[in-house]
Amino acid sequence: MNKSVQQQLEKAPNRTLYLSTIGIILAALLVWSFMGVNITGFDQRGTQIASNIFSGLFSPDLGFLFDFTSGGGVPSLLFETIAIAFLGTIFGSFLAIPISFLMSPSIVSRPVAFVTRLVVIFIRTIPSLVYGLMFIRVTGPGPYAGVLTMSLTSIGMISRLYVDVIENLDRSVLEAMTSMGCNTYEKIRYGVLPQLFSSFLSVTIYRYDMNLRDATILGLVGAGGIGAPLIFAMRAYRWSEVGSILIGLVVLILAVEIFSNKLRERLVNG
């Protein structure tokens, strides 16, 4: 071994005690976590159901999978799910733009930014399923409740990411506009938005990718989309239909994932 390399290794601090302590803490936390989880509910019936689900995946109902009639098969259910996620993302992203500016201390006063952040934190605290159940009570079950839920849940995350982009703006532009006597609206319209467009669009695409998965889950509580037929098929033990729905979801999510990643990469890299 090279002498200089050996001398550097000898000078390096001995971290054995530190790493051992971290390992013991992690092992203790792992054991403690297992103690709080009840794993005794997996019985023979659960094994049989799991086997039926996998058999349904490998022997799907092809008629249901390729039924392109309106409201009759997997393609129309997937289209409804896509529409719910898309509308919810669009509405949520537009509502998040003014909220994100109100959250930014570099744009508005700190008290206003603090109060707006508290409101957004409150919105993000409530799970999407709870919002879905609330809107179902108001509008009734269906896609409309799903769109409202997606819009509201999108505001919390999108506005938070928008603020991070706003805080990393080129400050010299805002300072020059301030010295020219521009008001807040003019600074946002001419000094901020041109810098933010591509980053905002990238965040919106990322949120749409997430909303597409959330829209499936919201369907389980009756907020439209493909989730409701999925849970109905599982309750009726129609595993071939379950397999068809899951195959459609996997293909859809993979396609959207690939497309959104490539589009976001082009937006970020220019």
C-alpha cells in the first residue's frame, strides 16, 4: 500500500464506536416497532385470497379489459380516473399560485406569509380520504367529489413547492423593479412569473402523477374513478375482473410515469 495512503488511513478517526451505537439504536427501534404490530391475522383464508388475486392477474377477464364501450369496461374507467386527476391538478395548481406568493416572505410581509403558511399546513394535515368523504356528503358520490378532493389536496403540496421555487429567484430583478417603484402585482407579473413558468409546470406535472394514484384510492370511498369497481369486484370475489383492473392501472401509471419524467426533464434542463 502506498505510504501516503496508509498515513491518511491512520489519521482517519476511528468511527467503530459511533457506527456500533447507531446500529444498536436502529436494531432496538426495529424490535420495538415489531412489538407494536400485530401480525397474527394472516391465516389460511388470507393465503387463499392472495392466491386468487395472483391467479386473477394471470388470467384476467379480457372482455372487461378491452371493453371500449362508454362506462362498460376498464378503458372508460381509466379515462374517468385520468380526467379526475387532471382536472383536480389544474384547479389545484391555479389556486396554489396566489397562495404560494402569499406564503413567500420576499413578496409579501412576514405576518401575511406566516398566516398563509398556517392555513396551508392545516390543509395538508387532513388526509385526502377524509376530504373525499366530506365532499361525498356534500355533492354525493361520483367524479365531482373526486375533482374537488384532488383540487384541495393539491393546493397544499403544490403551493409548498412553488414557494421553494419563488425563494430561489434571481433577487436582482425584484430589487431593480422595487427601485423603479413597481408594486407587488407588477413584480409578480413581469419579474417573477417569466422566471417561474418552467419550474411551476414541472411541479404541476409531478403532482398530476401523484394525483393519478390518489384518484384510484378515492374511488374506493365512492369519489369516482376506477377504485369503486375495483373494491366491488374484490368484495364479490370476481378475481378475473380484479386482475383486469390492476393490469389497466399498471399500464396507465407506467405510461404516465415515463411521459411525465421525460417532460419534466426537458422542462428542467431546457
